[in-house]
Amino acid sequence: MNDTPYYQARLRAAERDTTFESRQSTSVVVGIGSTRLYQIERGLRLPHEDEVIVMAKEYDAPELIEYYCKHVCAISAYCREKRGAH
């Protein structure tokens, strides 16, 4: 399994709350369909920023926002590129 930060965060949340043990029950809490959640957790699709914010909040995993900004966000990548060009 591709252990993305999103998957790891859900598993840590499941240790505190059994609701997060399955994608099906998690999808109800986070408002992301279980199929899409699977795709995000497996690294098949990138999450939208609003999805990351909800997961970070519900999983109590603020590091997801930092990860998204550092590795996914196009604006962040653009800014890093511009800084490196000078």
C-alpha cells in the first residue's frame, strides 16, 4: 500500500476514534466520497485544498496542510522556483 500522509493521518485518527477505521465511515465525517478518499490515500489523485483542510481538522493532523503546501500547491512550487532563479 502507498502510505501517503493522508492515509497515515487517518490511521492515527482511527487509534483515537473508530469512526476513522474505514473509508466508508470516514467519508461521512469528512464529506469526501469513499472512492475519492481511496484515490487520495493511494496517491492516485491529488486532494483539493479544501479536502486537505477538512482532513487536517477532523484527523487532528495539521501537518497535512504543511505537506500539501510543500508538495502539492502550485503557488508554493512557483514561489520556490522564483526564489531559486535569483
